Amino acid sequence: MTETVLYDVTEGVGTITLNRPDAMNSLTAEMKGALLETVRRAAADASARAVILTGAGRAFCAGQDLREHADNLADGRGLDGTVTKHYNPIVLALAGMAKPVVAAVNGVAAGAGAALAFACDLAVASDKARFATAFTGIGLAPDSGMSWTLQRLVGRAKAAELLLLGEPVKAPEALELGLVNRVVPADELAPAAVELARRLAAGPTVAYGAVKAALDHAASHDLASALEREAALQDECAATADHQNATEAFLKKEQPTFQGR
């Protein structure tokens, strides 16, 4: 049986590939379990200092596998607990990873698939990519963190429009809205994502994790609390070898070399 989620580490970059190309990488229960395991593996893998999430074939991820979902409905199992059992922990593991995560969006990202891309720190999209919230089209509310991530990317009014109307967003508009950081020709997506991830993998990993932690905390706390959190994170970063070495390199007018510790 073909593995539905692949994982590889090369030159400090861990690449997670959703691998059901014939089904547009739609997510079955088995695949969601494998994805959660792989994201957690990447988070704990010291050899991976940055992570890429992408899809095999022509789609990034079309979201929930609706054939499996229809079977669950027919059997009276409804959602079968998948939101709390699968989607929520996957998104928390991606967003909470103490290293940068880059989404390489190679094609359609719909429903939970779009939410996975939104949970990443940076996103590079093919010019053939399309995003669709998709949930209301099948009579569902958003899940996989989309109500949280989407309005922080595009603002509440635009998020409401995208969620209520469900109209697809092509790559150029996604760039304009801030859903992605870069759009490149389809044949340049993989090297562009790898180049960005390698740049991050060569950087101060602890400081990058602190950036993520500070942004997450500040998103839901007042200024005084954000200042306290920044101070604590700054103390952690100041104790790293990377900070010490980079400070010495600055005084010597040299480029720093970061070891991720």
C-alpha cells in the first residue's frame, strides 16, 4: 500500500508530502492519523530545522475525503469525532511547532486542506493554486482552525465573505489578500519553497520558535501581558549559543553562522 504521507529530511529541511494524488490528497481517517504522527515527528526531529508541507500531484489538499464521510453519515456516525480527534491536534501541532513551517501550495487547497496551509507560518503558492473555504457548500461550519487563522490573515470582513460565500480564490488574489507570501510559476514552486526553507533552516531556530510563541500570545492578550511574554522569551534566546556567536560575529563584522541552539 502506498504511504499516504511521506517524510524526508534534506539539508536541514523536513518535507511532509500529502500523498494521495489520485484523490487530490483528500483526507481519510488513516491519512489524518498518519499526518498527525508525521507532523509530530517533524516537530521532534532535531535534524529538521525548518519544515515544508506540500501535496503530491495536482492538488495541495482537497480537504476531507467526502466518500468516506458519506459512508460515516450512512452508518449514523456523523463526523465520527474527526474534528477533535484529527483536525484539531494536526493544526495545533503545525502552528505550535517551535520551528518555521512553509506551505508549498501546488494546486487546490480546499476546506481543511486550505486550513492546513493557513496554519503554516509562510506560504509559497504555484500560479495554478486555488483556495476555497468550501465548508458552507456542504452545509458545515469552518473547522481546522480556519475561523481563527483566516481572519488574522485577511481581516474579519473578508474572512466572513470567504467563509459565507465559499468562492474560490486564485493565486494572484491570494497574494493580494495576504493568504500567501509568494506566488511563483508552477515549475518553480518546489525550488522556491526549498530555497526559503533552507534559508530558515540555516537561521536561529530558537529565536524563530520564540517569534511564533510571541505572535500567538500577543494575538489573544493585552499589551502588558505581551511585554511580559516577550521578556521571558528574550531571556531564553539570550542564553543560546546562537545569540552569543552572532553577537561576536557582529562585533567582528562577520556573517553569523547559526547552529539552531
